[in-house]
Amino acid sequence: MKSQMEPTIYEQDMLIVGGGIAGLTTALGLHKLGIRSLVLEASDGLRTTGFALTMWTNAWITLDIVGIGDTMRANSLPIEGFEVGSLDSGVFPASLVVKKVWVPPPTK
């Protein structure tokens, strides 16, 4: 009888469903950790137009962690403010000016 059990090694593939920003960022983060993944996407090709994406501070921090924050920031427009209202009534009861657009994380 053995005094210690032999370790069991499990090999597992990572499957990511969806090639949007969340799926691709997850795949990139796993890659940086040395974990291979497969990304499945229903679309036949890349779409570079026809969408808008708003990201708040935590999203930018995540993009910085995986190493693409600066590239994304260089190709983005910062939010300076927004209004909430109705085009039908013409009433815009709320507006907000964004004063702090981006604060980079502290360097280590």
C-alpha cells in the first residue's frame, strides 16, 4: 500500500462562446496565463462598423491588465457627458457632465 497517492492530472480545453469584446478579452487573458482556448463566433467575419461601445473604469482596467488598454484608448473618444430624455416629448430631465474621464491605474 502506498503512503502517498499519485497526483491526478486533468487536461481541459477552454471553450469561449462569442467573439465579442468579452470573449476575445477572456481569450487574451487566458493566453497570457498560458492557457489555450477556442473562441466560437456565429458571425462569418469581423465587423468594424455599426456599433457603439461604452466602457467605464473597470473595463479600462481590465483592458490594461491584458495589455490592450493603450491601443483601445488611442482609437476611442472619451465620454464628456450625456443626457437622458425623450425625442418625442423634447423633455430632457437629466444630464451629466463627466469630469473624470480616465485615471490610469497606479504604476507598480
